[in-house]
Amino acid sequence: MQDIYRKPPEICKSLTIEEEEFITKDKGTFAEIYKGKIIGHFEKFGYRIRLAEVSDIEFINEFISRNYRKDELGDVSYYDLYRFVFYGHGVILENEKGDIKGCFFEIGYDSYDKISYLIRLVIDKDERGRGFGYNLSLFPSLYGMQRGSNINRGIFDYDNIHSIYIHLNKIGWAFDDFVSKYKELGSFFNATFPLSPEGLLCNRIDNAKLFEYIRNNKDNPKVKLIECHDKESIIEVFKEKDMNVVAVVPSGLIDKNNYFLALPL
């Protein structure tokens, strides 16, 4: 897959009139506009989103410890948090009392494609269901875009279907690899997301279109549906050239199961 990909328009949301206007903006202007929209979303709930400072690290670490499983806490050390905040962008969400309710981190790499790597999205358990994860996930990407990064990279736990659905369907990420052979790392997807106005606006999934696309391509050997818990089939599909997981087909759309949609990009 090309890192700067485009999912088939037949499964993606159409642009609103407003989006058609600002998709033509340069990356810096577009990112600033989009950041303003996200800030406004949180302000409606009385929350503030801001860049973390080194003095926040102790409180961030305590917040993560309360909201992650114990077996996952070792993935990111206190030193890593310092590095993320000092050299990258640590984004925190806080309420009117200054209590941290969410965080996410972005680190840039001086590679040929100027990768922006995202890690450790955390939303307070009591704050879920209001679009906080979706908006907080996008915010650090916009800092990466303004800095000149061309793509986001990240990894997603195989068994976190809620997070996968948000990132594949609502934001527009795609999975281009599945890793399961390292016992200590568990099973996860390698993911990519193009940092451009088109990347952010033209890869979001429209579930009604997705249903029609699946129905119209049921005999297409290059369009594959895989049950989300069928690890062996996931491994097999990534052995095929250019195959990528581009969407979750949620329970209820075609039957009671969750599926991944895989196709070439």
C-alpha cells in the first residue's frame, strides 16, 4: 500500500459543503481550522484541550495508571512520557477543575516520509461516549501535519474493537500489517493515516455505502470479509500483495458478527 492512500469513494462519506470549502486549504491552515473545531467540541462540555508540560507528567502517569490494565502499564515508562512531552506533543484534556480526563502523544521522526507516531490514547472511563476519543485522537495528528509530517503511524491492539472501529471508520486509518509472532508484544495491527486535508476528510466510512459495497462485491475475490476474532484468517489475508484492512463492518450491518473489510489500496 502507498502510505498516502485513498479508500474507495464507494465506501466513504461524502463531504459537507463546509468540508468542500476548507479541503482546498494548505495543510497548515486546514490543521488550524480543524483544531479550532475540536477545541469547540470540548468547550461545549466545559473541558479544555492543551499541550502538556513537563510539570504535568506526574499527573499524567497517575491518570494512565488508573485507566489502563496493569499488564499494559509497562509498555510506556515514566521516561517515555518525559520524552513524548519534551520532544514531541503531549495533548491532555482537562475539566474545569484542572483534572486530567484524557491524553494522547505524538512524536515526529525525520524519516523520508516524515512519520508522525501516535501512542497512548487514554480517555477517563467516566467520559466515554461523547466523541472525546474521536476528537482527542485527531488533535495530535494536526500538530504533526503543521510540523510537516506526511503520515501518522501507530499500532492497535487486536482485541480492542471499539478503538479500531473509531480509527478505521470514523477517522480514516488503514491497517497494512498484522503482527502476532512475538509473545511479549501480543497481537496488534500496524496502522497508517495520511496527513493531508484529503487524508482526513476522504477516508471516513459511510456504513450505508459500506453495506451496498459489500453486497455489490460479494463475488469479488479481492474484497474480503474476515470475522474480527478469526486471527488465522487475518494472518492469511496480509500474506496477499497490497491487501489492507480498511473498515470494521459492525455487528448488525449484515449479521450479528463484527467483520473486517480487507481490499487492495
